[in-house]
Amino acid sequence: LFAMTDCQVRGDMAGVMHYMDEFYFESAAMILTLITVGKMLEARSKGKTTDALKSLMKLAAKTAVLYADGQETCVPVEQVMTGDVFVVRPGENIPVDGVIIEGNTAVNESALTGESIPVDKQEGDQVSAATLNTSGYIKCRATRVGEDTTLSKIIQMVSDAAATKAPIAKIADKVSGVFVPAVIIIAVITIVVWLLCGKDLGFALARGISVLVISCPCALGLATPVAIMVGNGVGAKNGIMFKTAVSLEQTGKMQTVALDKTGTITEGEPKVTDIITGDRIPQNELIAIAYGLERKSEHPLAKAVVNYVEESGDKNSFAEEVTDFKAVAGNGLKGMLDTNVVAGGNLKFISEYCNISDDLRNKADDLSSEGKTPLFFARNNKLLGIIAVADTIKKDSPQAIRELQNMGIRVVMITGDNERSAKAIGKLAGVDEVIAGVLPEGKEKEIARLKEQGSVIMVGDGINDAPALTRADIGIAIGAGTDVAIDAADIVLMKNRLSDVPAAIRLSKRTLTNIHENLFWAFFYNCIGIPLAAGAWIPVFGWTLNPMFGAAAMSLSSFCVVTNALRLNLIKIYDTGKDHIYKKKSSKNKNKTTKGDKTMTKTMNIEGMMCGHCEAAVKKALEAVDGVTEAVVSHENGTAVVTLSKEVDNDVLKKAVEDKDYKVTAVK
């Protein structure tokens, strides 16, 4: 400006025109304008990444109708306290978590689980904040309010996950830390080189400024966190809650998925599956005696029979009371029904009361091989028939397991159930390996063993799964699980379906791919843009880059990275069409049951075991003995095969079992 003024004073118009070309008033203004516009577009795009979180927050009810002393009072939801009674009319959102104390309804829980089909609710059932009461008028007692509600915990999980850094983000941060000083050095070198090449100061400064403008590390810094935010949002909308960015990144890299059986592969509620009557015995007679006996028992298998009768609506038809009731531990039940002696239990127990035909014995064996527990019932020394009880497999479990296997993931089932039943369930579900007869602490050990062979996901739903969930590389609590399981898990699946596990893996892989795409674009853009801005192509092609275009390119790069991350909203996480299908290995090890190195084994004949719970008690007692590495227990066979790492006296093994009130008849 000073030089141009001097030329104008001297009347040198050629000098004035020369220096006028060196001004960048419009360039400076344009650079600032383009950068501002780019930041605005970037901010709007980033805002869309939190749409899922915002939509969750909007679901929360603003008011609640409290019921006290026969009066209904509308209050802000913040005033509801634990223990308060509130009412919800059809079409209203439930304000806080609670339990129904009066009324029946159907509740749309899609806000939390993504499942649009309403769930029937009755007295004693739990309801959650933000779900929609679609039909009946209900009274509820508040159990969780404020930040303790299920909705609040979901919002907190999504928010916390967005606030954490994935390992790949830390790498990008380190690169950015080196990138900024490196760009400044490149800009200075660019100016010096052009000055040494004989160019004037204005030209050299323009090249240096172009380098600084085009190489803003915004795209590099946005590449990972924006994709993580969008991925978490997609998961939240589908009832898949990633508690940290690390879990979102690492889930897609796992090599083995270990599944708990009860409540994960199966429904988690034993049910009656078969009723087989004896010769010329009416089914109602069998059910009446079974119901009379089993409703006196607290055993899980007994509850299955009781629930079957009560759900069928025939409860009143079997109202006769069993007297002189007695439970024979580990064997069965007996009592009096009117003047008749009635009994129910396992094969060995009923064999003491009556003869069992070969036909029914064979049918009982067939039921056992299918993973079912046959219960025999008799009256006055005559067998009435068999009622089989089993925990049924969820409809989506076999398909979900196939999807995992198609991804090249090994699927293992870990359960505390007996080996025969576990094998049958494993075969129906299609898992690669069955690990049976494992107690909670044993599950943790099995996960540690599996981790020696590769990275492991553990999927479970109960308190007894918490140690294994913690031990695994990634722990997944399914069906909202228990509070302990949720605390121990890295991912929480709000729906009670196994198909969300491959969906979570699919989402993790797509998110990681998106991050790689963003990082590639950020690096590629700088590798192309910086040499162009510095004028490296001027000697060859005569190409230069005006600082204004550099600003536009910088803003565009950030916008492209954010927009690419938003593409994650379009993915269908339940669609298997884009899965890479791995060729299946030889099936000779399919459904195998894990066995340890047997340096020495002993077989014990045991009386008194009736079910899987009895097996677990015997197994725990034996494996607590020093020198016992494994105990495979079967109540059907009445045996325990004990694996020893050193010599253990037979009396020690016998005492461990008999302390649990079972009888050892032989040790071989």
C-alpha cells in the first residue's frame, strides 16, 4: 500500500497498476466467508449426529397424575417420588418406571426396544418411563424416578459413549498433534523456496498462505468422533446400547461369541413340551395329579407344570388338595389325593412305586436326548404317564447363530445344565461347541480359556453371568438383563432377542469402515492439496491455487467427512445381504463338548439327583476338592465322571457328595 501510494504521488501509473495486483482485500474477505460457511455446514451436520439422543430426551413425559386418598393430581414429573401411586390413561406416556398394582393394558415399548408390537401387561408387571399405554386404565407404584429410570440410563449411556474416545481416535489425535507444526514448517519452507527461486514476496506469501488455509486439520479431527456419535445413535434407535466408544469399535473384531443358554439362546422359562399318557389313561387324570403335587413344590420344573395348567384356564378343574405331601430330595414328590397314593418324580423314584413299560422308557429316553426332562407320575402303584419339561429355544436363535458363523465367528454355548440336555439344545441351536455343567465361577474360567485362542464376546442375561461378562473382551447383557449384568456389560441389548448380537457386530464393522473412509479422505485430501497449494505443480503444469479456493476446499473436506459419517443412518443392521460370507470349516468338530486333559478319571454312582440343579450342586462340591480338575455329572445316568490331576482318596470324593445329601453307591 505504501509503495503504491508513493507511485501515485510520483505519477507512475504503471507502478500503481503493478502494486494493485498484489492486494488481497477481496481474498481475505472471501477466505473468512468461506471458512465461516464451512463451519456452519459442519455444525449443522454434526447436530444431526445427536438426533437420536435428542429424540430420546423428547420421549420423557413432562407431567404425571398422582393418585392419593381417592384424588388425582397432575404434577410435574420431577415431583414424583419412589413409592408414589400414579395413574395412566390410554394414549398417555408412562412418566416413570413402576409396577402395575391395578388394571390390565398393552404397552408400546418401541421407544426403548424398537419393538412396535404392544406388550400385554397385568398386575405385578413392570412398566418403564416413555413407553405408551395403548389400551387400559392402570394404577402403578413408582419404583424408579428421575435419573434412575430406564430411559434416563439409556440417555446417559448414549451420552457417555459419545464422550469417550475410541483407540483409533487417539491415533488420529496424535497425528493431528504432529500435523499442525509440520504444516507451519511446510508453509515457511514454501515461502523461502519461492523467494530463492526469484519470485517476489507477494507471490511467495500467497503460496504459504494457501498451504496454511488448505491444510486445516478439521477433517482429521472429525473423522472418528462424528462416526462414533452417529453409530451410537443408530444403535440406540434399535435398542443396542454401546456404553463406550471402545466397545463400538472393538465389537466387530471379535473371533468368538460365547452364549449363555438360559435366557440367551432359550426363553429362560421352563415350559411343558410333551404330555404322554399311559395305556387307557385320560390326560386330565395325569394333569390333575401332576398339578396337585407340583403346586406344593418350589422346584423350577414344578413351576413349569403349574404354569401350564393355570395358563390353560383349567385351574379350577383340578382344585383337589394333596395331603400328607412330602418332597424326597433329589428324587420326587408324594402325597395323598383323596384316598389315593400319588407320586411324581424321576425314573428311578417312580420305579419304586410301579412298573414302567419298555415303550414309555424308550419314549423317556427320546425326550432326554432332545434336551427335555421327563417327569413320571403314578397313582396307587400304576403309572399314569410322563410330562416333559424343557426351556424352549427362542425363534430367532438358530438364525442369529448362523449369521454369526457366516461372519467367520465361532459360536460357543456355556451352560450349567447337564451335558446331555446341553448337547441337545446346542444341536438344535447350531452352535459350534457346547461347554456344559459349568457354574458361574466356572464360566469366567472358560471365558479366560477361550481368550487364549482369540478375542471373545460373552452374551448373558443373569447375575451369574456377570463375572464372565467382565472377563470377556466385550460383554453383552441381553434383554435388559439384571442390574448386575448391565453394570458388568459393555453393550446392553434392550430387546430379548439374540439377533441383536450379529446386528451389533454389523454396526461396529460398518462404523469402523466409515472411520477408515473418513481418515483416508482426510489424508488423501491433504496429500493432494498441500503440494498444489505450495505450487509444486507450477514448473510442470503451471497449476496454482488461490487462497480463496484453498479455504473453500478446506471447508468442503470437513463437510464431506461429516456427511459421510451421516451415511451410517442409512445402514440396515439386520440385513445380511452385505455380510462377507466365510467358508465353513470341516464340520467334524461341530457341536463338540469340551473335555479337559484326563490324566486320571474316576466314575461315581450317585443316587438322589433329579435335575440340572442337583447336577450343579454335585459338580460344585466335587470341583471344590483339591486335585479335582473337572466333574461331569449326569442325573439321568446317576453318575459323576471326575477328572483328577493327582490321586484323591475315594472317601474324600464320597464325603464331598454326601455332604450335599446325595448317596454315593460306588466309586470306580
